Amino acid sequence: KSMTQLSHKTDDQAQQLQNLVRDNFELFMRCADDFDVFNEKGGLSVNTATSTSMTTRGGARGLNERLDTLDAFSEACTEQARKSFKPLLDNTEEVRKVQASLAVLQRVAPILQAPTLMRQHIENGRFSQALKEYRRVTIIDD
């Protein structure tokens, strides 16, 4: 049952990631377009920067303004990504916690099942099997 729930949570997480990408694809494309616009309107290559814009103060100011604009775009994209992906990251952390808890339960399952097995063995008249289960638990306890 727990494995099924974990599987469903993992499937839900993958679906959420797909939905986030679909929902925010336009934002990512706008950021990419803004970078292209920046480049077309005067984004400088290495050769252009050394030969043209850095020779005048206006060119240096223009470059600083463009870089500031680019920084603002970058900050906006980063903030939007944080808002968009925070629920997914929180869900991932929750899944990891559940997986760790499940691993612990699987390791101690024989100890937790011992009382039930002992009762079944006693009810069915298999006293030696019940005694074996008891010894198995007492050995683990030591």
C-alpha cells in the first residue's frame, strides 16, 4: 500500500513538473526573446565592444544600461522560476522523507510482524514455530 502511494506521489510529481513547464513556457520564451532583442538592439560581441562602443563614453553608458536591463530580466526570470518551482521542490522533499520512512519500516518489518506471526502459530497449534519467532525477536533485541 505504501509503495503504491509513493508511486502515485512520484507520478503526480512528474505530472506537476510537466504542467509547470507547460504553464510557464511562455515566460521562458519571453526571456529568450528579450535576450534576442537585447542582442539585436546593440548587444555587443567581443570585436564590437573593443572597436566601437568602448571608445566613447556614450557607448560605455549604453552598455551599462543594457547590462542593467539584462540583470533586471535575469532577476525577474529567477524570481518567477522560484515561485513556479517551489511547490515542486517542496513535494520532492516530502517524497524523499516518505521514502526514508518507508525504508526504515521495511528494515524493521520482521520485528513488527513477529507478534502477529506468533499469534497465528499458537492459534494453529504450531508452538515450535511460535517459539522460533519469539527467539528471533529476542536475538535481535540483544
